Amino acid sequence: MEDKPVQFVHFEQAPPRSWDHFEELCADVFQEEWRDSGLVRHGRAGQPQDGVDIVGRDGALWPVGIQCKKKSVWPVKTLSRKDLKSEVEKAKNFKPALKAFYLVSTSPDDENIQNYARDLTIEHNSSGLFTVNVIGWSELVRRATRHPRIAAKHFGAYSAGQPNPLLASWRASGAKLLLDDAELAVAIRELVYDFREFPAGRIAFRKQESDDLLLKICKLQAGASRSLERRKMVVKHREELYIHTEDEESTITGLKLLLGHPDISEYVRIVWEKHSPLLIRSFIEQQIDPDLCDIAGKEKIRLIAPQALPDPAGSDIPVFISKHEHSEMVRYSFDLKAKYPNLDVETMTELFNPVQFGYAVPSIIRRIVRGIRSGIPLCAFEEAKWLEFHLWKASF
């Protein structure tokens, strides 16, 4: 049975607060409109993308390119013929050649731009090039709100039942989060408060490598040949994609724990505010780092849990840091002990800050996430006081 459409016609939706969030909305809308499970976000910021942010299939048409218009001022409020012409020219370089092109922006729907898009399509038809389409903000919202799940994800405040809006869309490439520290610091505080308003809210996290693999799979499956070698290659890419997807899902679990849990989010908001960008970035990048198991030339410290858990991996957590960081940590602890003789410098919260927030806390969160995903309920960690970080010890 199909979901009944949610009635949004009396609400005016504001554009997302970031371009990346807007691109996530566009990807969701067109994926649902076209029923295309292979639709992918193409490339990343700073890479040449030939005027295309999203690649998908509309029925028999493949590839179809979508450009989510980004300008230095966000959200985009005006779209000119020059803008459209510029993006169309870039899209002509996309390989394989596009069958259709969409320019989507947060600017109002404009009849003049629509007419120009039709003129370009007529011009392209005579030379075998792609059709050109322009979608403004009102039309995008209309399409989004035809699909209850998309509406609930992005405009949850007005959806039926418990809202689960998309609160943020973050991306990574090469095990690096694609947000600078200044933007990350603001995004963290926004999410802490967003989760209070929408406890069922969602975070989207995607690795560029996942989209690259999906595009490779689509190209292989779109080919005329169904040879055994081609099928083997598709399976190989799907296996790689599964690993990346596991990383993404674990990262989302950890971020919701850090920014949505009533107790931990208070640490992030108040106690760790200055260090929260380092903490969040370190958690994400260590969670998705394929080289994390390389411990050659590193020093080991051991985090000791307040109480043991029936975890096959054990309750103590090994953490490996560089020799320089280890030396700085030992020197810091020595100076701290000299200044405060009665202080227990083995308490994890007294560790050298770059080690505490860059390694120790992220390692604890990663272990909790791994436990949750293997079937250990969060309440078991709470009862064992794993979320009371001042009770952890550090041995070095």
C-alpha cells in the first residue's frame, strides 16, 4: 500500500542551511522520483565535476546529470541565463555523454529561465546533445513533498507522526571529513540543539568512495556485455561498497551517540566545547581510516573501563599514538603531578588534551558503537558506567 501524501501546501519550506544538505535533498528527491537505486552523488568539492553533482537513470535515459547550483552566497536567490549556459557548457564534457541535464537551485521558479532551457533543448536536439531542464525551489519542494519519507526526512517538523528530519549531511573522502574546523564547530552546536527538538532526527554521512563505486557498478551494469569477467568485477565492487557502507552506518551511530545522547551531548556542549571539533573529527576519521590497524612505530596506552562488560574484545581499550604525542603526554602528566601532588593523573579526563580528545574518547565511542552494532544494548554500557568518562583510567 502506498503512503498517503503529506499535505504541505500551507507551509513555506526554508532551504537547507548548507549546500551539501541541499544536494542530499536533491539526491533523495530524484532517486525516489526515478526509482533509481543506483543514483549517486558525483565527485566532491574541489574536484572538476563537469557541471554534474548527481548522476542517475530516468527510465531508459542514462546517464542523467543533475547540478545543484552552488554560489558563494547561500542559499541561491537568483539564477541567470548566464548561470545556466555556463553549467550546460560544463556538462557537455561529462563522460559518458549525458542524455539529460537538470539544473536545480534554491532560487524561485522563473519562466524566463524555463523558456531559455527549452530553447537550449531545441538547439541540442539538432546536434544530438542532452535535454536541458531547470528546477527552482518551489518545484523541488513540490516534488519532495509528494513522497512522505522524503518529506519526513527533510521537513520533519510538518510530517505526520514522530518527525525524523534530516539534520545534517556530512561527507568524507580519503578518510578525511570534508568540513573545516570553523564550520564543524558551528555544525556540532547546531546538531546538539537539533537533536533536542527532534530526537528521532537523522544524520546522513557518506564517503566519496561509496559514490565512486556505485558509479562504477552502474557503468558496468549498463554495458551490453554480461560476461563472467564483468559480473565478477561488479561483485568485487559490491563487496567493497559493503565495507564502506558499514563504516558509514557505524559513523552515524557514533555521531548520534555523541550529539544526541542526553548525557554525552552535555559533555560536548559544555565541558568539551573547546575541543569538540577535534573529538568529532577524530572519531569520524578513525572510524573510517583503512590504515588504523597500522601500529608500526607507535606507542601504546591502555584505557581501563570502570566496569567490565561481556564483550569478546574485552573491556580495556588499547590506543596507539605517535612517539611525539606520547612524550608530550608523559611530560604533561609529570608537570601536572608536580603542581597538584594529590591529583590522580591516571584518570582519563586528566590526559593531555590532544590525546584525550584526539584518541581516548574517540576510541571509547568506537568501542561502544561496535558493541551496539554487535547486539550489546546501549543500556548495558550505561549500567557499566562507560559513559561516565571521569571514571575511566589511562595506563601508560
